[in-house]
Amino acid sequence: MSGSEPEQNGANPILRCENLSRRWGGLLAVNQVSLAFWRGEVHAVIGTNGAGKSTLIHMLCGEIEPTSGSVFLHSADVTRWSQARRARAGLGRSYQRSTIFPSFSVLENCRLAAQARSPKPWHWWEPASRCEASLAAATLAARQSGLHDDLDRAAGLLSHGQKRQLEIAMCLATAPQVLLLDEPLAGMGAEETERMLALLAALKADHAIVLVEHDMDAVFRIADRMTVMVNGSIIASGSPQAVRHNPQVQAAYLGEH
Amino acid sequence: MDFSIFLIQCLNALQYGLLLFLVASGLTLIFGIMGVINLAHGSFYMIGAYMAFGLAPIVQTAFGGGFFSTLLVGTFLAVLLGYLLEWAFYSYLYDREHLQQVLMTYGLILVFEELRSLIIGDDVHGVDVPAYLSASIALGQTMSYPVYRLFISGLCLCLALGMYIVFTRTRLGMMIRAGSSNREMVQSLGIDIKFLYRIVFAAGVALAALAGMVAAPVSSVYPNMGGQVLIICFVVVVIGGIGSIRGALLAALLIGFADTFGKVLIPQASGVLIYIMMAMILIWKPQGLFKAG
Amino acid sequence: MTAKRASPLVFVALCFSALALYPLVGGQFGVDLVSKIMIYAIFALSLELLVGGTGLVCFGHAAFFGIGAYAAVLLAPETEAAGAGLLALSVLMAAAYALVVGALSLRTSGVYFIMVTLAFAQMAYYLVHDTPLGGGTDGIYLLIKPVFGAFDLDRPLNLYFLILLSLVLVFAFLALLYRSRFGRALAGIRVNEQRMRATGFSTYPYKLAAFTLSGALAGLAGFLFAVKDGFVNPEMLSWHLSGSVLIMLILGGIGHLRGALIGAFSFALLQEFFKSEAVFGSFAKHWHLGLGLSIMACVALLPHGLVGIPGQLRERLARQAAQRSQGTGAVDERI
Amino acid sequence: MNQNQHNKLCNSFPAQGSQVASQGNSAVARRSDVRCGVITRLILAAVALSTAAAMPSQAQTKEGKVKVGLMLPYTGTFAALGTAIENGFRLHLAEHGGKLGTREVELVKVDDESDPAKATDNVNKLIKRDNVDVIIGTVHSGVAMAMAKAAKDSGTILIVPNAGADAVTGPMCAPNIFRSSFSNWQPGYAMGEVMAKKGYKRVVTITWKYAAGDESVRGFKEAYEKSGGKVIKELSLPFPNVEFQALLTEIAASKPDAVYTFFAGGGAVKFVKDYAAAGLKKSIPLYGAGFLTDGTLEAQGADAEGLFTTLHYADSLSTARDQVFRLAYAKTFKMQPDVYAVQGYDAAQMLGVGLGAVKGDLSRKADFAAALKSARIESPRGSFTLGSNHNPVQDVYLRQVVGKENKVISVASKALADPGRGCKM
């Protein structure tokens, strides 16, 4: 549906998927989903557990092969691309569970991420800590996500909220154009949530943000566009207001809580 | 080779394959259900073989002998051994990483080999085929086939059948199958996983030891005989798919045939053959032929 | 922080200087023995790059060791002494085989990876074991030892120092590699490969590179071994050796280069101890028993290997101190 | 399923068990309990090794005593053979009051486990650590090759009391290397002549795939095909694998007139039994090099009855020399001697001759060799001389198994000398 919507800000969508489907054996986890994501927008995908949100994200970033349908980055068809290649092309993602490297320092986590795009990884004689390009990117990313005070701390020792921030920072370090964020607010305290939301708001200027989240209040505060999924298919997509008043949605989802 | 000879070779292959299956089935259970890489499995085979050699006279005096009473006593002892080992060592390995399991069970191999050399010594011994099985049946004009080898094949087939029934018909089998596919699920089913493990392990040891006892008369018993079997068994388990009895059976027969015919058709490559086979299969199906569960 | 970083360096430096001085005290047999242990140390280091550095458990590493060794013997010229070219050639052969094996086996993972690498090793084993080129169970001989320039390896001391040199170089090389971008990427793959892909690393080439490199280093060790004994044997490719070298690593402590050194030496010394008639008398014949038991003890007591001992001790002391301050309650807790 | 049974899991390290060394090591270990810091451990290690290495100087052969290293299999398939050889050696020693030539003899023993992989380490222990003057050994051909190489490099005198590897008195031959037994080529060659005479046209050979087996078959083939026979198939399986079934079937398939085989020790027992069990014994006559039925008859029982083998010794030679020897041996060791005992005995004799000739001064290697070459050894097997390649020039008997004995039928080949191909000396 949203694929046919009028274009926003006169720009082409950065990321787009058409009729994306995925079956697991008998079950149809994602069914004929078509969506488009623009820079400058936080696009929230919501839905009950098992609605297929995570599967969708997985397919967008290339972690799971779609059963049918295709994914476009800018105008290029990236459906057959490996996850790594998509990431280098500007698709950054964070995970539900923190996937940081606990033994590394915060800076090193980001630097390693940034290194993915930096040239010549085969310089075995030069210490990684002297790789200017990746260091710069890493420091920047860490600052952006508000970790500048903890650059040298071991990532494992961070608080939960900080770990989530680090997740984002590692995405940013790869200089992405799209951020696929899988429940970045999960398990966060109120004040941590505030910090995260502020961060997202700041980031949306020059990123397209795809946000999968359960915390409705937060979602409604930050999302510019919402898509509601039930049993793998989209039942509504549009501005928060429109979605909020969509009877189907209320019946199927918002009614429940 | 003419047809009769071909058939005889098939018999040889079958017998070797089935024997292999007997050892490997135990390994695949332990491997698949308890997730333990058990390098010491070969030692259980070795222990079995030496029991066939060492127990015979004792049983002779105790129960007036008989090959089968030896088998029974041996199997019983093996179950006991398995139960104790699980309780003493293996129960600590479940949550350890693979490497530490490798290390621990490697240590066990050394211990078992030395105990063997302490108790029985390092000489090679022959084990006599029971009189009533020592005959040979004439096949073709020149060749005749030892009854005992037929007996081995028969016994292995019966055991394979028995396992099949246990797995498909009984509650224990259900638990085991569940366990090999998904450990959490078993616990959620409220099954005493500890007990299940202990049973499975004891059974695994018993199978290996039984195989050893049965094989002793044809292979004769000698130091480090376990090491030779171990690797082949891992090949069987991996080709068949970890935790899958069906897979183990199929893989064991595959190897039996590959090895037997390899020996006569391309003697130079006979050794390499089965490993090439394994590599091929794993490249084709990285999870083995039958993935458990 | 800095102190922590320094102590291993000091330790390693000590080890190497001790090794360099050893020939002054050690006689012919001792030198022979230590050269051998050093070769195994190199071998263990090569595996550490895979297991500790990249998180790939290879159970067929002896294959590369053996191929290096067999290449050294088979490719050596019949009549005159070979030169440094032979070394390069042997290492290349090992690397080439590693490249092929890696390319195929890296498609699998976990236990299956362990087993596939084993399978490929066995393949190589039977190749030299059953075919004429390998000379069967009896192995084959290198009649004339190579000469590197003025450096004639027929003289044990020359050989000793060549081996020591290789050991130091390999160690330094890996130390650099671990700190480099490439090394960090490998470390990342070890911790969480999925994350690395999501970040934009194509992990396969990294792993393959590591595998090949490791195979090449193992080949180097094999070459040195062949030159030292002037004799190669199929057992150099057997899974027993693959097992032993894994044991050395685990014993020493995985994830630390010095772990490989410590492991190789302590494994050797453990054996020597249990073999010594003076301690065990006629029982020394059964030295495997003691070795096996102590290995099992290590698993139980030293999850992080020997390298971890200082850390474990520090921890324990800290705990005891804490408990003492807590007073008696702590005692009950410990009983 | 075929991996060398002899290699233990950690054969990958040099063995070392000398007194001094081990005290050093015990010191290491006593303190190297888990708590001891790694550095101390390492230093102790160095100490231990250095003492180990330093010890030869203390272990220098005391004046008058000649230090003889026995490197024989005391465990594994060939354990019994090793013991027999040592007994034979000791018997001769005892007959001469513990002296060879003029000098007392001090024995140092090493178990080689018949494992070629450990051979180099083991022989180095004797040469480099224990500084022996003479090495006696061994049974396994592959191990003997390693010993020959080491002896050639170090110049230590080596007398091989069994292993028949042709190369030892062929390409590897050296002025300081001798053999008191035979070359694999010899019994094989003799049997080749015999079976050709018996009029067999098509023969299959089967053996272990290692030096001894291959060479024995080569010797057989040479003589047999020279006199018109045809070897239609050469079967082999890796040493010491004993799963013969598939190959036996293969023999039956190719229906030869007869089978020539080389197996020894446990493998020989198993093969003869399986051969009978497969029903081949009555349809296809089995011939072999003598080791097939030497020291194995007890275990083989009726299955061995009537087999023909060729060897340079037999149980019923009934020469005076032999009877004296057998009596003495039986008295001392409470068992019947076999060919291995004889070879050990003769090794001692040869050493005695040599030492006598050089007045116990082993530095005179040339004279030592010369004396042996000119000597005629009065062996229980019948007297023999040494060929130019230091391998016995001896009669090879055709024997048949009767009851528990290898009875002499005839002399298959008189004063048969090994061609010593590739020996430049």
C-alpha cells in the first residue's frame, strides 16, 4: 500500500520493499509487505508479538532471505545482496539483545564497526589503534550517541541504557543512511528512555529511521509515520493520528492495552 | 569379480557396517542428546573387547561359562560403568564448552588405556569363537563364510530393530527424541533431564562395549584398538547427522560398503575414500544426512 | 593497566632469553629436546591464531604440520643440499592445502567444523599412509639437511637457533597481527560473527585468510621438524597430534599467545615427569595414567589454563580478604 | 579403521627417563603444582632439561665396561620377539661370564614399541643421552631404518638381530652396521624357487603394506617369475591391521594355484586362523616366509598344520650345535627357543668376535668390521659368514608345520647371499 503513497519531501525513498513475504514451514510470518522509508522520518513499525516485525527487519537488512518480493536501497535492487554488502551500502541496524563486544572498550567497539568501511583491513603490521579514519568516525559516533565520557570503559561494564546507546553508536560508526532499530527502548528506565528519544530525534535529520518498538507512548511521541502489522500483514500505515483513529487498528491492537 | 564373490563382499560390508552402527549409535545418542563430544567412546569399545577376553574364564568358573552369559555379564558391567562415569565426570561437562569436553574425555582415553595395560597387559590376544558358531558355510566353489560373522550381522540387526521400537513406541524413546531436538523443551515437559542423561549415557556405553565384545573374536584384542574405531564413529555420526539413529545406520552402512569395496577395487585410496565421502556429504548437507528432530 | 600489560611482555622476553642461553648449559640431548619442544610451540601458536584468535576449533591441524614436513623431504633434491627455497616451498604447500580445506570447511560451523577439519586431516593422513609417495607406515628420510647460505643445518646448534629464531618471529608476527585491524576483525568474529556481518564485514574472507595463514605457520613448524629429525612419518598427520596440540593450547590457556608457549612446554614437561623412572620406578611405563589424570584435573581446576593461574589467585586472595573483613560468616560459607 | 595401533595419543614428544634427568624432572613436578607461578615452572624446566642433558658426562662408560644399548619391542605386537632376542643375547653373555671379547658388558634397555614414529627419539636416547658404544636392535623394519640412519650419522656400531629391511644392508649400509638375522629378500627369494619348482603357475601374494612385507614379496616375485611363474595379484593392508575378510574374499575370487604371504606375530596368528575359517586352506595352499609360523604355533593350533614356510632356522635341525643351544636356553629361561632367540644369541657372538679382534678398543671400527667379515659364526642355525654388505650368507630351509614344530623338509637354498642392491662400501 504505502509503496503507492504520494512521495514525501519531493525525494525518493532511501529504502523500499515490495511485496516482501517469508514463510516458516506452514506459517506465513510476513505477507506481501510493501513499505518505503524516507530520510528525515522516524517510521515506527508496531504490532503484537509474532506479528512479523522482527522478521521484516531481518529481511530488510539481509539477515534472512525473503521467500518472495524484493528490497531496494535508493533505486538499486539489493534483494540478493549479502547482509555485509547492504551494511556497507548504508543499512545500519541494532539488535533487540545487546550485541556489543563486552571485552572491548567503547571506543574500540565503535572503531571496529567503522573499520568495516575503512580501506585495507590487511595492514597486519599497523596497530588498529593507529587507524585514523576509523578512529575519527568512531569518536564522532560515540559523541553523537552521548558516550563521550566513557570512551575507554570496557563495554561489558556499561549500564543497560548505555549498552543500548552503544548499539546505536556502532551503527552510526558505519555512516549509515538508514537505521533499522529493533526495540532500542526495551528494558530502559524512564530517564534512559528520554535520552534515547532525544538521540533518535537528533539523528532523524540525516537518517531514515525504522523503529520497531513496543513502548506505545514513546512511539507516538517520536514517530512521523506508523505501520501496524498483524499476523504478518499490514493493516494500517500512515501518520500517527490516522493510525490512532483507524478502527481496524483499535480493534486489532490498541484496544488490547 | 563374479556375482557370488560380489555377494560375499556385500556380506562383509554389511557386517562391518552394522558393527560400526552399534558403536556409533551410542556415540550419536550421547553427542546429540547430551551435547558432549565424547572422545572416550572408543575406549568403551576397547573395554568391551577386553571384557570378552578377560571375563570369559571368570564367567566360566562362575556360571559354567557360555558365550552369551559372558555377553550379558559384560553388558551389565558396561551399564554400571556408564552410570558411574556419567555421575562422576560427564555430568560436569554439559555446560562446558566443546574444547573442555574434548580435553576431559581425552584425559579419560589415556586413563582407560593405561588401566587396560596395567590390568591385562599390552599383548595382542585372540578371542575364541564359541564352538557352536565356529563353523563356516560354503559359498561359491572356493569360498566359505564364517557363521560367526553372520551371527554378528544378525545381532546388530536385532539391536537396531530394538532401538527403533524403543524410539518410536516408548515414552523413553519420545523423551530421547525430544531431548535430541530441543533440550529446553524436554525440561519444560517436566522430564527429569538428569535421569534421562544418565540412562542415555549408560545405554551408549553399553552399546559400545557390546559391540566390542561381539567384535573381539574377529578383530582380536590389542592396545589402542579404541582409537581406530573412535574416528570412524565420529565420521558416521557426523555424516548421519548428530543425534539421528536413522542417520547413523545409513552412514554406517555407507562406510561399510565404501571401505570394503574400496579395499579391493582401489586399495591405494581405500583409507582416503570414506573421508572424501564425508567431506562431500558435509559440503552438500552441512548438517549431515538426517538432522535430528 | 600498564603493569598488567607489561608483565606478560617481561615474561615472554624472559622465556626467550632463557631459551637463547640454554645451549650453554644443555648438552646434546637437551638441545635436541628443547628444539623439539620449540617446534611444537610454533605449531601451537599457529593453532592459537585459529582457536584463540578467530574462534575456529580446528581438529585437523596436524595435516598442515605433516604436509610441511613431507614437502620438505619429498621436494628436497636427491644429491645436493637444499636451500631456503625449500622452506618457502614447504610452507606454500601447507598454505595451499589450508586454503582448499578452509574454503570448503568454513561453510560449516560448530561441531561440524571440528569434524570436517578432522576429515580433511585424515584424508591427508591416508594419502601419505597408503600411497607409495609417503613410504607407508615406515615414513621416509631426508638424507641431506638443507644449508641456508653459510648456515649448515646439519649442525645441531645452527638448527637450534634457526628454530628459536622462527619461534620468536612467529610470536612477534602474531602479536602484531592481533593488534592490527585484521586481528581486531578476527576477534570481533570470534565474539559475535552475526554482529560483524551486520556491521558490514564479509566474514568469510577474513576467516579463510586466518585459516590459510595458520596452515602456513603449521607448515613452517612441520618443515623444521622434518629437518631436525631428517625423518617423516604418517603419524605426523594423525589426529593424535591434532589432539595433542589442542591440549597444549587449552593447557596453556586459549586467547593468549604466551598460552601456546606455556602449553607446549608444560605438556612436554608433564610427560617427562610422569615418564621418569626415578619418581615412579617401573610404574613410569604407565606414564599416560598420570598425564591423563592431571589433564582432567586441569579441566576441573583451571578453566582458563595455566595463563589464568595468576588471575585466579588474585581473585581468590581478593575474595579471602573480603571474607576476612566480613568476619566469621564467610568461613561457614566456604566450608 | 586402520590407524597404527602402536602410536599412543601423545607420542609427539621425546621420551626421556634417565636417572639424573628424572630427578631433575621430579623436582620440577614436585613443586610444579598448580599454584606455582609459571615463570618458576619454566626455569625449573630449564634446570631439569639441562641436568638431563648434562648427564652423559657423568654416565661416561666406566673403563673396562662396554656399554651395549638394547633397543627392542617390549610391548605391542612384537613384545614376545623382543624378549626372545634379549634372552638369546643374555644366554651367550652368560656362557662367557658376562664378558664379550675381553670386556665386561653393561646393558641399557629401551622399548621401541615397534613404532617408527618414535624410533628416532628412542635411538637418540641411546646414542646422545646414554652414550652407548654398541646398539642391538630391532624387530620392526621401519624402526630399524631409523636406527640405521642414526648409527650411520653417529658412527655407533649397530647389530640388527631381526629386522630384515633390505635397505639396512642395501643403500643404508655402512662399515659400522651389521645384521645377525636375514634380509627380507632372502626367505622370499628361497620360497620363490620352491613354489616355482612345485609347478604353481599363478600365485597371489598378500602382506602388510610396510617395508618388511613389500621386500619379502619382492624377493619372492623375483625368484618365482624368473623361473616362469606369474604373480597375478599383490594384495596388501596397512600394518598392523588384521581385518582380512575382504582380502580373503578377493583371493577366493581370483582362484590362484597358491598364496604367498608375509605376516608375523599377532597378525600371523589371525591370518592363518581366518584363512582356514574362510575355507581357503583346503582349496588354495598357503605358503609364507617363516615368521608366519614361528612363535605362533600355540595360538594357531590345527589351522597351521601342514603349512610350508622358508626360513634360516627350524625347530628340528638336530645338529649338535643346535641341541646344545636349545638345551641351555630351555634350562635358563624355562621355554623353547625360536629363531629370534637364535638371532639374539648370534648378535652377541658377532659382537664378541669383533671385540676380541680389536682387543676391546671400539675406536678401531675398520678392524672390527674386517674381523667380522672374515669370521665364520658357528650359529645354532648352522655356521654362516657375512657378505660384503654385512648381511649373513646362510642356508634357508624349507619347513613344514607338524604338530607344534616347524620340521625341516630340505634346504631350500644353499648359502644364499643377499644381493645388497644399492650398497656402496
